[in-house]
Amino acid sequence: MYHESFFYTMLSLIATFYGVYSAEKKIPAYKNRELPVEQRVQDLLSRMTLEEKIAQLGCLLGELDLEKQVGPKSIGGLGCTLRSLTAKEAAQRLNRIQNFFMEKTRLGIPVIMHDEALHGLVANQATAFPQAIALAAAWDTTLIGQVAKAIAIETKTRGIRQVLSPVVNIARDARWGRVEETYGEDPYLSSRIGVAFCKAFESMGIITTPKHFVANDADGGRDSNPVHLNERLLREIYLPPFEACVREAGSLSVMAAYNSLDGTPCSSNRWLLIEVLRGEWGFQGFVVSDYGSVGGIFDLHKTAATHQETAVQALQAGLEMELPNVFYYDKPLLQAVQTGLISESVIDQAVRRILEVKFKIGLFENPFADPAEAEKVNDSAEHRQWAKEAALRSIVLLKNEHSMLPLTNEIRSLAVIGYDAANVRLGGYSGFGMRTVSILDGIRDKIGAQKVSYAEGFKLRENILPAIPAEYLLPPEAEKAGPGLKGEYFNNTALSGKPDLVRIDPQIQFNWGGGKPDEKINSDRFSVRWTGRLRAPLSGTLHLGVTSDDGVRLWIDGKQILDKWFDRSATTDMISLQVEENREYNIRLEFYENGGDAFAALGWDFGRKENSDFDRAVEMSKNSDAVIIVGGVLEGEGQDRADLNLPAAQEKLINTISASGKPVVVILVGGSPITMQNWLEKVPAVLMAWYPGEEGGSAIADILFGDYNPAGRLPVTFPQTIGQVPLYYNHKPTGRGYGYVQVSGDPQFPFGHGLSYTEFTYGDLQLSAAKIPADGELSINFTLKNTGRLAGDEVVQLYLQDVIGSVSRPVKELKRFNRLHLAAGEERTVSFILNATDLSMLDAKLKKVVEPGIFEIMIGSSSANIRLNSRFEVTGK
């Protein structure tokens, strides 16, 4: 502390000197780009009032009145303000916003604009690449770097300088709804992909924010529930990807998680945010909260008694910026300083870290965007091509019995069935407004629309009830218009103020996606109140279904019967209501949307008919040469799964059509493992498409008809049944058996699994030495040959086992991988080098060491399909 205090004292003196010198030239020292960052920061900090300092620790969200909500004191960041705009419009608005901060605030401090960019910027007309888990399935860091570069270019041209990405949490429980956002279950694979992603952004002056720090999937696969993990498990599995992004890629921000870790909220966890992140890893950026996670300290985890204590706990633990709308880092923090709960020096330290980053990324010199360039590059032909290439490399051929695939272009008739065949779901945190290619479109384009018949076959959301017909919905008695409910639309999430739009909605059955209900209404952060009367069609029990994304509340005759007023993904709530025929019931339905897709529906079961499209799909398949069934699951943030099967209607359709003897290809759309016990043996071919992005339909068609040879590999283990979960390949040895009474301990498809249309052989494994010192290197060489008739990619995977350790070690750990393209008949020598880092482990005292002993090398095409083995010995240094 003495040395740090001395350092900043000297900086203050130097900054004062340069301030005086620059004042003579009428240029504040902090605006002099020739000076070191540290001096510029200290000069600016010395000019700031306490209120201005605290403002830099905050962020505002959405469309704002800057004069009213920000004023002359500025603010640290703005979030999700430009999403609804086209690229050109976004850049133009960004320039107006930054001009306000540079010209209208007292010190002219530019603002950091942030948004999400998990697999493409969440914005209107931004390129949508395959979902993060799909990018991981490509096992190709060069591809990841190219995709990230394209996303970063689109991001920067809009003036956005921070992305709340990537998600480098480890996904060990397939029930977790956010598996799709991760890079899978393995710390090494996640680290390599995370580093490639972050480097592309940071090299362009865009701040990356690895999240959620740390381990925010808990018991039962429940998102952000309390986590109870010992330090060994954290350091061996959950922390390495974050460390790699910080140390190797230079990430300048990290997001603290919602959950608590062993009783301490991650957002006020000093061990995580200061001792590990800064003390051990040398982190040079600033920590942000997950949206509202500072508030969670007070109202969820309840480790603080007041708002002031909440702010103090978070800030003293190393959380510098509160997202999204400042609450605790505003008046409560100011009061905490004034009453002596926290020293202003702590505020200074946090502000210094934010200002340092603003200077480092050149925000003071280059705060503006180029509208013409933004219009040119966003969703450009080049980026669309990279989106297709990423989809091609990510799709995994899980099963291909009797070489069912590829299909021939000469096929006379093909039945395509499934909601996800005709509809493009991009996955969580996706942009909108771009041109998308569905699987059905891709197949029709490939072989001709006249050969392809389509039926939906089933509803994706089985419990969504048909929309209530307009004739049974009436506006409030005072309203003359109708039929339908009176809708009052607000450009805020609190139904506050005067409505920005009032209209009669005949039915409540809206899927706005990332779009707007009306040109007068925001695409994000809006709310709606529908009021009127519901006329009962019968006497007895009426079942209502209310579907929303995000919050929803419902009143019938003044009694509240549904209260889900919080952010969540699309979810249907079922309500039973006793009614009398033709009686009119007063109804009030309230809804808000806070980000992502917007979905609101009010349905009932009156007059509901069996799905006739199921019978049509079955009949259609009888008249086709082959059948493609596209199945999908519902998951995402706030949608953890208690069942890993496909919905029952989908499984029934697969089994019914398979029983007819027709050859069936099942394509799976989703971002996490799907169990297949009920139908897998009945179909010859299965493709895991993930959420394949805007060009996914074209990519899938290329694979189906042999224009591309699939080589994606699973970044997560697919269990046989949910009873095996959590299931992952790199477990430690069991003290007894690994199976169950009903099923073995083996997965349905192991980590690293993926088939090809060609065959590869491995041979001639050679090690550079039989023994190496603990600080030495080992060279590994082997031959790989494409022995099939088609060119293709192989993903070679090297696993390592520490045969005898002072503490129990995993049965195998991924240490290297390489995706290689080989022509038919081509043979190539593949080389890897292992070093001390790869051989290291944590001993009984959690000290990183390389222990002498025997190590086994396993090389193959998956964690279970090992083709080559060898051993070597590590001696003392």
C-alpha cells in the first residue's frame, strides 16, 4: 500500500505540473494525447467533483433524454441504446450522443457504449453467426478469430466500444438453459476459443467482457442459483477460461455473476475480484455487474442491510461499474462517502480504472463512428459468407447408419417436417432484421421447390393455446371501438406516464422478435397494458394460457391471478378459470419487454382441435422418397430444462414416420444436449445443427446433399438419459461404479464426437523423448491419412492422463486439438508440443507443480475414440 500510495502521489504532482503547463496553451493535460495514460488519468481525476467521479461508475440503458438524465456531470457508460436502428442510423445517433458528452458535459469525458455480441452484435441488420456453442463445435480457433473480427468490425462502425461477451462459463450440466451461450464443458477448449474471440475485439480497441465470473450454473442446472464449489474445482475447471482471456487476450473488463459463491455474492466477492482477478492475474481493466447484480446483494442474497452498505460491499470488493441503470452507485454511494462508510480514495481507485480503459482504447481521440462504413460492412456479402462457413464447420453428424447421408440431388420427392424447418431461430442474444435462410429454403434452393413438400407437423411450444378469437374480447365499456382489447403502449418498462400509443388489438398473439410493435414504440424496453372484457364461451372450467418474454401480470375482475413481473425468456403460464356462459369478465393484462425477443400471447383451450398437421405430415411422408424431420427444444436464459428429450409430439412423429419404413433424417435445432433414447435406433441419420445463424439453411442443405463434408465435433457430452446428468468426459476416477441400474455410465455421444463422409486412419506415433525434465518440452508426431473417397476435415484431439499423482487426477484431459483438411488419399504428419503448463497440476496445498511420474498420451477423433496411445516419464528438474 505504501508503494502504491507513493506512486499515485508522484503521478498527482506530475499531472499538476503538466496541467499548469498545458493551461498556458489552453489544453488540459488529460486531453494531450502525447502524455502517458497514467498522467492523463491523474490530471482528469484531480479536476473531478465527487459527484462526477461517482457518475463514471454508472451506466444508463436504452433511449435517453441526455440533457435531463445525464446533465453536465457525464456518466461512465450507456447500454443497448442503438439496437433498434439500422447500422447507418446507429452510427449517426452515436455521433450525436458522443458529441453531447464531449461538448455539453463539464469535462468532456466520452461515454463507453456497450451491447451484446455473443455470436453477432445484437442489433438491427447485424450479421447473425451460429450460436456460441456452435462456434465451439467447429473446434477451429482460426475460424473463431475471423468470425470475431467480422463482429468487431460491425460493432465498431456503430460506435459501440464494449461488448458484454464472451460467455466462458463451463457447461457441465445439460439442464442449464444457457449452455447455448457457452463454449462447452472443457476448460481448455473454452480457453482457446475465448482467447481467439477476445483478441479480435481488443486489437480493434473494443473492450471484451468475459462473463459470468464465476460458475453461474448451480445444482440441478439452475441458472444463477447458489454455487458451492471448493477452490480446487474452481481453479481446475471454472477459472482457467477467464484467466486465459485476461492474461493472453488482454480483456479489459469482466462481468461479475448474479449467484453467490460459498455464501458470498460474486458481485461483492473480494477473493474473486481482487485477490484472484487483480492480484494473481494482473487484470488491468474494470469489473462490471451483471444487470442488476449489485441490487441482488441487498434484495436477494441479503448480505447488506441498507442501500449504502450494498454499494460499499460491491465497490470495496472490486466491482467498478454498476449495470444497467444506476441505483446503488448513485445517491446511496454518495451518502456512504458523506457519512464515512467508505473513503473517497476507494472511489478514486475505481474511477481511475475506468478512465484508464477509456484512454487506452483511444476513446478521447476517436469517440465517433462512420455511418457510411457502418452501412457498408454490416451484414455485408463477405460477412454473410463467413456466417455460412461457420455454420458448415459447426454442424455435427451424430449418426449416419448405412451411409444414409449424403442424399442425392436426383431424389424425386422429399418431405420436410417441423417448425424449425421453416422458421429460423438464431438463439439467445441475437440480432434481427437481417435476411435469414431457413432449412426449408436451403433445401428448396438446392434441389428445386417442386421436389419438396412441407408440413409443420407439431407446435414448438406444445402448451401454447390458440389465440382467443376477437369476438370474445371486448374493449372497456367506455370505449366504442372493438372487438378486441384496448392496448396502451409505453416506451418504458414500468407502464409509467402517458401511453405513447393507444390502439385496439383484436387478439393478443404477438411475436415481435427483435422488432417493434409500432414505429412509435421502441424495439426494446417497452411495456403494454391491455384492458377490456372477456366473454365466456361456455360454463365450466376455461383454461387460459399466457405466454410472455419478459414480465407479465394478469387480473380477472380485479383479482390478480398471475404475477411474473421479472425478466425471463418466452414462457407459458397456464391458468384455470371457472366461468359462466356469455358472462363478461373484466380483464387486465400487463406486459413488459426488457431486451431480446418480444413475445406476448393470450390463448385458451375452447374449441381447440387435435393437430391435424400431424396427420398431414405422416400422410405426406408416405408419398416421399425420404423424410427430413427438424426437431427443436426450448431453452435459454431463464429457461432451464427439467427434461432433455424432444417434446412428446416431436418424438411421436419421428417414431410414427420411422415405422412406415421411409428413410428418415433427423436434424436437431438447439444449443444443448438432447436425449434420444426413445427414437435414435429407429432413424439412420442425425445431424446436430445447433442454432446455425442466418445462413444456416444453406449450410445444412450443402451437408445434406454432399456439397460439404461435415466435421463438427461435440463440445459437450450428450447423455443417454437425464438421469446421468451432470455427465462430462474429464471426471476423476470413481470410488465404485459409474453406471446405474437402468443404464450404463456411458454417454449417448461423447465429448469430441462427430462423424464424416470419409474415413481417416492414424498411425506411426513418435515422441521426441521417453523422458523429459519437469520444465522441458515434448514433441509428438503421428501420421493422419484420408483413406476414403471424399476430401474432408478431421479434428485430431490429444488427451493426457497423469497416471499417478499426489492427488486424484482426471481420467483424461484435452490438451491439444487441430482441425485439418485432407484430400482423398492424402497423408500428412501432424505435430504437437506439450510443455510444463500442460503437465502441471495443483498439489494438496493448491500449489501449481509438475510432479515427476508417468503420463499417458491419447490421440483420437473424440474423447472416447482413441486411436493412438503412448507413455512418457517426467523426471525432476
